[in-house]
Amino acid sequence: MLEKPTLLYDGDCGFCQFSINQLKKRDPKQQFDYIPAIAYPAITESQKSQSRREVILVHQNKSLGGADAALAVYCTLKPLSPLQVFRFPPGIWIARVIYRIVANNRLKISRILGIPTTCEIPKRN
């Protein structure tokens, strides 16, 4: 039996948890597993670091991160979504910029939306 694709996320982040809960509501067939990165048994050190900045979609020894991962999951759950156009150039380039802006400002966005702000945004080196 093949493993389901797994979406890894920052389990300490209120914004991330809120976003994952929204995805789960759109996944009644449970096509994906949603696991806090720290609880994923096969996580690498690189993925641990990456998971503090963006979601990671892992499936069959391959992984996608950030906007690529988020769009892959969402567009699988909603195949007729107009967001499909953002999965390919030049749309994906725009999606990556927007994703990075949101990820870098998730604490502020959480406050505005009233989402628990339990995460700390990692500083860039």
C-alpha cells in the first residue's frame, strides 16, 4: 500500500495550525496526512529548518516546499480551482513571492485575524 502524501508544517505556529485546519476541512476523503514537522519520523535536519519557514509536501521520497507545496495540496483537493493557473510559470513565480510575504508576516497576520500567535518567526542569518 502506498503512503499518502504528507504535509509537514510548523506545529508551534498558530497561523500554520489555522491554515492546516482549513485544509483538513477541504479534505473529506483524507487524501493527505498533516503532521507537525517535529513529529515526522523520517524528517531530515534540512527539512526541520525548512519547516520553520514553509510547509513541506513529502511523497515517494520527493518533496516540495512553500507555495509549490501549498498549491499542490489545494489544487489536488479542488481540481477545478482557478488557483491552478498559479502552479505553472509565470503564476508560480507570483505565488512564491506572495507565499514568502505571508510567511514572513504570519505573526502580524495572526494578530489581525485573531489567530493565536504562538510562533516565532526565525531570523535570517
